[in-house]
Amino acid sequence: MAHLLKGKAVSDKITEKNLERMEELREAGIVATLATIRVGDNPSDISYEKSATKRAHLTGVNVRNFECDADITQDRLLELIDEINHDDSINGVLIFRPLPPHLDDRTICDALAPEKDVDGITSGSLAGVFTRSGVGHPPCTAQACMEMLDFIDYDLTGKKVTVMGRSLVIGKPVAIMTLNKNATVTVLHSKTTKEDFIEAGHNADVIITAMGKDGAIDRKVVGKKQIILDVGISVDEEGRICGDVDFDEVESRAEVITPVPGGVGSVTTAVLMKHVLKAAKRQAQSKGLM
Amino acid sequence: MAHLLKGKAVSDKITEKNLERMEELREAGIVATLATIRVGDNPSDISYEKSATKRAHLTGVNVRNFECDADITQDRLLELIDEINHDDSINGVLIFRPLPPHLDDRTICDALAPEKDVDGITSGSLAGVFTRSGVGHPPCTAQACMEMLDFIDYDLTGKKVTVMGRSLVIGKPVAIMTLNKNATVTVLHSKTTKEDFIEAGHNADVIITAMGKDGAIDRKVVGKKQIILDVGISVDEEGRICGDVDFDEVESRAEVITPVPGGVGSVTTAVLMKHVLKAAKRQAQSKGLM
């Protein structure tokens, strides 16, 4: 039986530290504020908006939800971001993505002031993942994986990490972040051969899977006594949220495994608040308020 | 017997295309100009300065060599970079690194205007490696590896690439660049176990080694019929420049192998000129001159 690593315990630990950060800001007379920007009414955006807002309120972080019509022009959205960039009362910004196709994702992302980029979408934050000295923050989901490993005191030095997926929000950054922690890292994706996929899956000490393919990680893909972080999200035929891992097949072979839902995903909003509070502190320090 | 892939043929091909780019600029009345910034008198910096200057002249690119005392203050160096950023006659800048330890490398790198960053050192360029839409350019040595593979029409899709080394100038960017070309990528480094090193070496279709350890890649590490790009540079006891590969042991097993010297390193300056000419064109276009 694997140890079931639920997100709640990890999230609680981060939140505990967040409350200390909050207290430190309060003593300096600062109210940390997160802005969210949602374009259109995508249900998963609305769901994330709700959970982020709830988490913010539990932490004591103020939230301003900006809602835009699905057909907002790129110029108007850029204007809004510019206003938020110049609004000293806002410390961090979360933009729900993917954006509708008429908006250029990279242009929108890079319009955001890097110091308010609490979800690692600007070039400054992405470069910071490479250099470890960026002004921004790593993408929250990638950071959530690192928090899970931290929580179980797992030292990545010399360990083999296999990352499945190569997106900008999770696969690529988490590959570099685990590499920076001295892991030997392999990245697999849709163009990887089936044979290589199974081999790299079997051989890993840690599997981080973020493909969004229900059941893709079954008994054939995994080895024994592994740490398995399931970051995949998909919805099955019955409307249930699923991870990439075929949990029933894999669970007994793993050393540590995260569930979906209630795993890595549930840590993301606590990480987001951590980033907002860190951003608020940096901004206060740069103004000499702390 | 492996096919010996020398840098000269690749460099010549890039230069041929560079001359076309040059001609196009000339017709628009533009003289492309590279600035080099050298701090102190490190022999390897002087050697790279000479070869870049020579290559520039062969291509028809103008060069301005800025030389600074080894004890230049950070403020003075930042002033110089700011002057160059605002000098419309300069299209690209090459800063020789590593800089002396009293200068903060990341601060200096990020002071450079991203549009003049022809060697991929700014956050904008590094993020561009992730997103493939940066304003800058990839690091020249990483791009030189891609040019070698292009030259032999090698399709990376589904192939296993093993990168040895994780520096910001070569290991990390080339890992992401080969991943972007659909390779399954593994990154090894000094903390990788010996066993994992040998396994990932053996299993690779392509080895890109950039460790700077003379002879580290011997018969035990490589498999058969591989493409081996040697980007390592070190100097042996007799003062000769060496790669990472024990050439005599490995050459007969490889499908394609690059020598050192005369391999990947000799392609770097042609790539640099390509980046300068592309930068000059982009800058001219943004001013409506082309």
C-alpha cells in the first residue's frame, strides 16, 4: 500500500506559513491584494476563480475579480492590464488561460508587470525558472509539485525524475526546477515512442505526469516503489474529474502517490497565496515600507 | 567509421545565407554592427573576440570592440551597456563571460536591451527558448548544435537525446530546444549517478555533451550508431584544446561525430553573425526602413 499524499496536509502547511507572512504585512499596515482576470464564462475558469477567491479570504488576502466579455478586444484587455500594473493597491495578478483564440497569449502574458506575476506567465518569471533569479514567480502548479516533495522531505539529488508532458505551465518548468534540485531529468510527451515511454516510466524514482489523459499511467508504465505526482486533469464520461494515473492498478506498486482530485491541484491556490504575499512584501520593501 | 561532421561545412552554409541577409540589408542602406564588451584580459575572451571579429569582417558586419579594465565598477559597466542600448548604430552585443566575481552576472545580462541580445543572455531570450516567441535569440552555442543537426537533415521527432551538462549557455537551453523539436530528452550532470550516466549515454540516439571534462565520454558511456555532438572545451596537460569525448575510443562506434577543435565551437561565430543580421533586420523593420 502506497502512502497517499493528499494535497490538504501540504496546503495546510503552506497556509500556516502564509498566515505568518500575512501577519508580518498587517503589522506594516499592508493589505495584500490579488486581482483575477477572467475572459468569458468558461466553467473551469469560474471554478478556479471561486477556489482562489475562497483561499484568499481564508488567508486574509483581498481579491478583486475582473470579468471581461468573451469578445473583448486585445487592445482593451491590454489597457486593463496596464491599469492594474499601475494600481499600487494590487500586488499580484492571476489571468485565467487559455484565452480565447483571438487574443495573442504571449502578448497578453508579457504585458503583465513581472513583479505582479504570481502565476509565472511572464518572460521574466519563465527566465527565472532557468536562472533562479527572476523577478517573478514559478508557475503555481509546477511549484505545487516541489511543495509536495518538500513536504515529504524528499531529496532529489541524484534521483531520476520522469516528467510526462511539456507544457509551459507545468512540464517544462517542473523539469528545469527538478533539474535545479540535482535530479537527473527525462521529459516525455506525445511524440515519445511507446517503448521509450514505458522504459522511462519504469526506471524513474519520481514520476510527474501532466498529460490530461485519463488512465494513461497504468501498471505497464510504472515501476515499483516510486513517488508518483499526478498533475493530469481530465473529465471522464460520467463527468468526474480524473488524473492521468489508473489509480487502482498503480496504487499498490507506488511508494507515495497523490490522488486526483485532492492532490497536487488542491495545493495550487495555497501556492498562489504564498506568491501574492511574497510579491506584496517585495513591493513594500521596494517602497521602504518594510 | 563514423561520419566526421566538421564545423567548417556547417559554418560555410550559414555564412552563405548570412551573405544573402547582408546583401538585403545593404540594399536598404543598412550596415549591421556588432559590439563586443570585454572586461579584463582573459586569454579565452581575447581569442573569442578575435575570431568573432574576423568572422564579422568576412561577413561584412561592422564591429566595435569595447574593452574595460578588469576592475571596472558595476555602475560604470551598466552605464556603458545603457549607452550601447541607446546607440542606434549598434544592432547586436556580445558580452564575454564569465565576468569577474565583483560584477553581478544576472544584473549585467538583464541590463542589455533584449532586441540587441544576439547571444541569448537576457531573461527575454531565455524565456524565448521556452516559449519560442521571445524578442531575443537563443544562446549561440545551443543554436550551433541545432544547426549541426539541421545540416545533416536529422529529424529529432521521437528520438532520444541525452544532454550532458546543465549550464545556462548550453545544457538547459539545448535540452529545451531539442524538446521543442519533439525529442525525448534526458539531462545528466555532476550529481547524476554513474550508473544512470552510463545507461542514459548508452540508450541515446543523440548525445550532446558540454561538461568540459577531457575524455569523460569514453567507450563505456556511449552506445552504437549514435550522433555525438561534443561541445565540451578543456585544455589538456600539453596545452591542447580538448572536447569531452575520448575520440579514439568512441569514433568507430558512432554514426556521426564532431571533432574538437573544429566542431560545434567553430560554428558559433557564424551563428552569432546570423543573429546580428536578424537583429539588424528586425530593428530596421521596426523603424520602417525595410
